[in-house]
Amino acid sequence: MVPSIIYDHTNSYNAQFKSSYVDIPELTGQALYEMIDYNNRLDEETYIMPILYQTAKKVYDAQQIALQNGESLIVYETFRPRDVQLLVNEALADLAESNDVVKAGITKEPWSMTWFINTNVSNHQRGVAIDLSLVRVDELSERIVGDYHVPKVLDYTPYEMQTPLHELSINSAMFTKPIASKDQEGWKKMEVSSAVTEPALRLQEYMTEAGFTPLASEWWHFNDVDALNSIGEKAGTGKFRITQSLNRPPKWEEVRTITTE
Ligand SMILES: C[C@@H](N)C(=O)N[C@H](C)C(=O)O
């Protein structure tokens, strides 16, 4: 966890998943999987937001850029277990069967359902994907974590985005058509959807500056394609739950040893 980032794991207590603004039975408003534990490093209960270490460094970089602009990242989901991925798949497919508006919202050409909930193993199971938004920082303070002084956001205002987070439909698309999620360059030439708001464009700027690649179908989702390429076949499939966060307050001698090794 980056102490200055705001974390809100909605899936722990009130899942926001909807499609074409319609509640998804068994999902919307539910506690889907609990990711909360006592965090020794911060000396408080926090959400658990696991992501590969190399990807976490990029999240840190994106937050530094945001803070320089008087803004902060707000992170909603990183690792998502495979069984929850399947649950979202099933629930959305079932709803689409009985609701034509929902069906059109996830299948209208050139899109298909997998753009809104991956029907195979998602990057959320591999630890290289992050769902997040951007807020304006209204009050910034400092806190001490181990031997370090770090920024702490005391008050903030969420920005208006084109849709609420986890609105699974074409309404949330970043670009007017799909582009392979592993294409690290092609997205730069894509046409941005007219609904995209300025703060979402800034979020994209901060995240891509830090080395992430945007997902065409969701303004809030970014992938670390470098990490995906480097782990290759060793990528996980998320067939487990994470219930504990193991950490301790950082001591400068230890951090110096690690970073200079
Ligand atoms: C559920 C949604 N936020 C999401 O993660 N979608 C992508 C396409 C995924 O399933 O990887």
C-alpha cells in the first residue's frame, strides 16, 4: 500500500457492479469478498490491495504525479479472485439473457461481453490490473510511517467521471472501439469517446506516464503490460483468496540495503 493513496475496496462491503445502470442480481450492493486486515506498517485496519511488486512501483509513480497536481489516486480494486471473476461473468450473462438493454450495452458491435468482464483469466487474477479513479486533494497533511514522513490526504473531492465505477457497459468505454489490451502503443492513436471527462483523461495521463496501458472498454482500468510480459507463463490464475497483509514499519537502514542491493 502507498500511504498517501486513498483505498476503497467496495467489493468488500457494497459492490458497485451494474450494467447499463441496471442492478446485477447477486452482485450489486453485496459484500463479494472481504479484503480487510490490520496493517502493521500503518498501525490501522486497511483494505488489502495486492498487486505485483513491479506494478506497485508504477502505482507509486502515478501517485507522485497526481500529488504534484494537487490530486490523488483512489484505488477500488487490484487482485480479484478467480471465483469472483466467474461469479461476475455468470451474473452479468444471466441478466443480459433477460434484459435487452443490458444485452445491447455489452454486445453492441464492435464490443463483446469479454470487454466488460473478461470471460477468461483476467489481469486482475494475474496481479497486473488496477481499477481506480482520481480525486482533488482539499487537505493534505503528513504522517510518520516507520522512519519516514509521508503525505496523508485528509480531505478530498471526487471528480465527475462519464459513469460510476464498475458500470459494465459501452457507456464506460475510453475509446470509440476496442484495441488489444496488450498493445502498449496503439491506444495513443485511438479516438477517445466523446463522453470521457477531463479528469479521466488526466488519470489516463498519470497512469500511462507511470508505464500503464489503458483498457479501451473501461475508463478506470489499467494494465501493467510490462509485468505481464516479464512474468509470461508464470502468471497466476487467481485460484485463491488473500485474507492477510504481512508487513512492518519501514526502517531506513533496511530500505537503504534493499534499494542499493
Ligand atoms: C469487472 C471489470 N471492472 C473488469 O475488471 N473488466 C475487465 C475486462 C476484466 O474482467 O479484466
